[in-house]
Amino acid sequence: MTKVLITDITGAATVPESIETKVAVGSVWSLASVGVTLVASLIATPFVLRGLGPEAYGVYAIVQVMIGYLAVADIGMGDASTRFAAAAFARGERHEEASALWTSLVIEAIVALPLVLVVGLFAKPIVVHAFRLPSYLENAAAAALAIAALGFLAKNAATVFNTPQMVRLRFRSVAVINTVCGVLQIGLVPVVIWMGGGLVSAVVVIAAANTLNLLLHLQQARVLLPEVTHPAPRRDLFRPMLRFGIALVVSAFVILARFDSARAVAYYAVAYTLATIVAIIPRAVKGALFPAFSQLEGSAVDRLYARAVRSLSLVIAPVAVVMCLIAEPFLRIWAGAEYARYSLWPFYVLLAGNAVGALAHVPTVLLKGLGRADVIARLQILEIVPFLVSAALFTRWWGALGAAAAWSLRMILDTALLFRVASRYAHISIDTSPRERIGIASAAALLGAPLLLLALPDPSIPVRVAVAVMTLIAYCAVAWRSLLTIGERSRLIEMAEALMWRRPANNRLGV
């Protein structure tokens, strides 16, 4: 087993500089994309909440989740396309790269098209029997579900057609396309509601935005890989791609709708939306890491893995603490007093799970890059029954808070298991030096102390903000002096200068 000392990750020669720097810059682009979309969502959501009302917004949340989670019908073909195409691209085999893309798309269509047909034909029975909705919302929910089923086809196909950009590490173009389409979707939903449209009109906007996203990625694919215009799926790739991609996903939103009410879903959805903010950084890093892990080998993988885990750990903890400090007044201003009352504790619980689960992106991407997505699938299958049972029981007993607890427990368990199996299959073990252990303990104490503020009866907004700012300043000082090496500090300064002044860092940026 390779032991990687977590502070000894400055050897630039270990990881090819062009790939390492592209991963870092790509992460920044992905983070910027998610950040812009998030800001747009935070601005638009209060208008959607008030325009639809709690119950209709609960249905809207369910439909949005189903667009995302029905995407399981791609059975991992977006990632499979990237991995197999990256291998072909590294060998310089452009026709093989195009074949990997088209094979993924064919497999996806074989699974997804029948599912769309079933959901479209049986949307009304699904809504009536699967969700506990007011009768006046059933017809609108059924129509929205059928439209969403068409929208997720475009969403899935876009994750395949962005493959030529991903394998060439063209993260900027991916980020721009996703940001433009995301902001258009988020911005137009409150507009159509203000103009008199309802739930169905909002879902039509989402489906249209997904279609636009697909068309833009398709155009980029044609520019970067002209061979993609000639469909050439390969039968011999079907089995390895299926073995790589198949997985199982479930959602606490659906369970909550079954055992509680659409209003409870709205409370949970608001809490979930805010809690997942902590995951925007690992999601950005994930998009850049996957093609890199698919191309690197040996000690280069070890170093990149250790650096990713370390970086995420340093960033996620203070972000989570600050979010806890400002959550209550933010919810009251942003969503209203009702949501501040009923969404606050689900938010705290979901934030804990998402903060821990954010680290799981690194071993997940590593296993996929090594071609061991089957291990991830087996873990998810093992987790599914305990999660369903706990989610059903906790939701029945405690409503939105119970659903949040079940989700967070699953995230924490999943993270522990993923790190364990990644260590086993990749033979990587991350260790810490005595100096760093002292720094970690100091940082943990520094971040934990401000949470005592939550025990006070309704501390004012200025007090919360002041404590949050002072905590961040003190944490950055401790992290800079005690947790980062001299080489890492120099590297951060170099990358910051390259990004700020738009010039290559030592001529190695390569993008």
C-alpha cells in the first residue's frame, strides 16, 4: 500500500504539470459555473416559493428531483463515455473516441426511452398513488411529470455529448454552456409564474433549458471531434461500458412525499437546497479530476488523490460553520418565517451529512477513473435497503427532520465505505505528520467554538456576521501557517496570479 504523507504533496514532478494545472484551473471554472448558478437560484427561489405556495412548490421540488434522479436511466453512461473516450484520446485514436461516445448514447437510449414512455403513459397513477398530494394539484403534477420525463432525456444525452470537451480538459467551455443554460432556466421560471403560468409552465422551462444545453454541447462535440457526426457504436464496448456504468440511486424527496405531505417536501427542499451549497466545491473538483484520473498512472494518481482530499477538507469545514451561523436569519429573510421555523433543523442535519459526504467525491472519482465503478454500484446496492427502511421510519416519526437524518446517516456511512474501498483497490493510504495533527486540532477547536453562539436566544444578525468573519480570518491564518507547506503556499500564490492576470503560471498553464 502506498502511504502518502498528506503534507508531502508538493512534488510537482510527480504529477504532469499541464494536467495538474488544468485540473486546478478547471476546478475554478467549474466552481465559478456552479457559483453563478447558485446565486441565480438564491435570487429566484423566493419568488418561486411565494408564486407557487408551499404545496405547489413541494410538487415542483419533487419534479425537479425526478428530472435529476430519473437520470439514473443513463446507468452511468455519461461517466463511461468520458472514461473510455479519454483512454482513446490518450492513444490518439479519434474514431475510437467517437465510437465510445455513440456506444454510450445507444446504451442510454435503450434504457431511457422505455422509461420515458412508461412515465408519460402512467404519470397520473404515479402521482395519485405514489405521492400524498392535494387533489387540485394531481392533474398539474401528472402533466409536469410527463414533461419532466422528456426533459431528462436531453439532460442525460448532454452528459454524453460533452465528452470531447471533458477528455481535452476544456472545462471553460463546459462551464460556460452549463452556466448560460442554468441561469436561463432559473431566471425564466419566476418570470413565467409572474406572467400567470403555474407548475406546468415552470417545468416546460426546465425541459427547454435542458434541450438547449444538449444542442450546445452537441455543437462543441462536432467542432472538437468531427468524427462524432458519423454514428459508429461498437458492439464489443457494450459489456465493458455496462459493467462500468450501472448504478442505483434513490431520493429522500420521494419517500417524504409518500409518508408525509407536499408541504413537508417544501420544507425539506428549502433545507436541502441550502445544505448542498457546501457540495459545490467538491462537485467542481470532481468534474476536473475524473478525466485526469482516467489518464494518470502510479504515484501521480496517489499525489493528486492526496492533494484533492486535503484541499477539500481545508475548505469545507469553515464553509459549513459559517453557514450554520447565518442560517436562521438568512432563511427568515430569504424564504419567510414559516420556512425559518420548519426548515432550520433539517438544514443543520443535512449540512452535517453533506459536509462529510462532500469528501466522498474524491474516492468516487478515483474508483471510476480506475475502471472500478462496479465497486461503487455494489456499495449503493448494499446501502439501499437500510436507507429505505430508515428513511421510511424516520420520516413517519419526525417528518422533514427524519428524512434529513436518514439522508445524512447514509452520506456519512457511504463516505466511510468509499474511502475504505478506495484504499483497498488503489493501494493508497493518506497519513498526517505530527505538525499537521496539531494544526488540525487547533483548527477544529477554532471552528467549533463559534457554534456555541447557536445556544444563545436569538443572537442578532450583526453578532452572527461578526463572529463568522472573525472565525474565517483566524482559521485562514492557522491554516496558512500550520497546515500548508511552503511549496503549497507558493503554488497557491502562483495559481492566483495566473488566474487574476490571465497569464500562464511559469508558462505551464496550457489552456
